[in-house]
Amino acid sequence: MIEPLFQINQKDCIRCYACVRICPVKAIRVDAKTEFPSILPERCIGCGSCFRACSPAAINYRSSVEETKSLLKSGGKIAAICDPTISGEFSDITDYRKFVEMIRHLGFTYVNEVSFGVDLVAEQYKKLLEDFHGKYYLMANCPAVVSFIEKFYPELINNLSPIVSPMIATARTVRKKYGNDVKVVFIGPCIATKDEALRFDGVSKIDSVLTFTELRQLFDEFNIRESQLEFSEFDPPFGNKGSLYTGGRPEPGPADRQDHYY
């Protein structure tokens, strides 16, 4: 059984109820006996608003660190597919080619750009919007939006565009290029993609999802530093205008969690 995407640690919770107030879908309730809040998975859409609002960092999300480490130790082909927002998140790294080499040093066989998947998806949306036959479509790249529609407006499910996200499009591309036996790990800013990945199998399968925070944890654990490495380019195919795509809202660091309430 898959554990919930978000959980509240009562040991760290100060019962400020910021999470209750910020949740857009009322997915957090307060137990009358203990006065501690808890998250209702059947209502949660994975938007992460509670996570960002929790100043004592009592809310945690499902970790994929150990899962990814197991994949890297398996000895098989492992591809890392990286969201275009890496340039904004890893502004401390002076050259993106160093970032690519840092990922390779973790043990990944290939390092690919999700921006290529963005280009593929954009082309499909162009075709859809040029020939939509009067039907109204909801752009369905955001897993939190898809979950919101499914749980609260099921009558609109048929209006979700029939196009996969750039993450899934890139996974399909990687398997077409390197073979169906390659394992795929998505690296990006959006926590909700952890649940999106559970929807797909076969050539579309995402074997693990790492947030940028989790990637930094791995860099620290294996003592991987930019200054110690040479350059390395992404593996082809390369993205074009897809590099401008913002796939999700970046996770907040400790300062953001303390100083900002959304």
C-alpha cells in the first residue's frame, strides 16, 4: 500500500492550524480529542499549500530517496529526466553542464531534458486547439489540477485534454531511444508528480520521482560538489523552446517556510 503523499508529524506540530486555513479543498481536519490536524488523502489534491505554510516543518511528503538509491544500485540502465526549472532552483551551480555531471556521478546512465517532452506536448496542444470542434478543454499538465477535477468536479473529467504531461512524454522518448528496460527517474520541483507517476506503467512508467530538495540530499550524502567535477552535456534529444516551461512551483527552503504564508 502506498503511503499518503503528505503527512503531519504531531511531535513537531504546534497546532497553529495554518495548514487548515490554507488548504484550498478542506482536506485537513482537526481531531477534537487531540486538537492535532490530520490530512484526508481522499480530499488532498497534492498542491503542497499546507507544506509551504507550515513554519515548524511538521508536514512532510513521501520520500523517494531510498527508492532512487535502490534503483541506482541495481546495475541496470537508469535515466534521469530533469525539469526545465533546474536553472532557477540550482542558481548556486555556475554551469548547467556541471549540474549534469553531478547527476551522472550519482550513478545515472543517462541525463535527459524534459524540455524535449515539453516541445512534443506543445505540438500536440497546437493540433488540439486548431481542431477542437467546439469542445472546451482544460489543459491537464498539472497533476494537482487533474486531481482537483477528478475529486471535486468529476463531470468535467471528459474535458481534460487527452495529452500526457511533459514528464510522461519524456519517459516515452527515453525508452524509445534506450530500450524498454531502462528505469526512469524524474527530477523536478512539483511534489504532486509523485502521485502522477503512479498512474502510468509500461513505456510511460516513471520509476521514481525526486524533488529538487531530495536531489540536494543525495548530493550531500555522496559528497558531490561542483568544484570537483568536469563538464558534461545532457544526452540527446535536446529541447528547444520547451526550456522556457515552468512545470511546477518550486519547493520552499527553510527560510521560505518560515517567512512566507501563501
